[in-house]
Amino acid sequence: MSLPPRTATCWQRLATGGLKQLKTSNLGAQMLGQRLEMSKLSAAQKADEIYAFFVKWERGLTNEISQLAGL
């Protein structure tokens, strides 16, 4: 499964609370979610950071990527 483009709405949904709904055993993704939950960044900045994380670690996030369409 390929990664949705940066303009896809799933990134904005993840940035506005959707990371809590993502079922993941990936420690990096869990830590990113906790850090962004406490962050004062705007939703757009969070979405950019989440997208960058997924691009960097795409090969290890196949389970998480398969869930993006359902968010």
C-alpha cells in the first residue's frame, strides 16, 4: 500500500486527534503521538510532522498506513 499524498485529508485528521485512534505497535509512532498531543503546534504543523515521519519510516509502518483510509 502506498502512502497518501501530503494533501490527503488523513494527515489533518491524524493531527487533530486521529493519532489516538491509530492502532500501532511501532514505538516511534507511539512516541510521536504522545509528543504531538502535548505540543502547542498548529494542526497544519502537526500534520506536516506526521507526514514527514511516515515518509521517513514508510517501510516499517505498513500496518499503520493501511489504517489511514479508515480515519
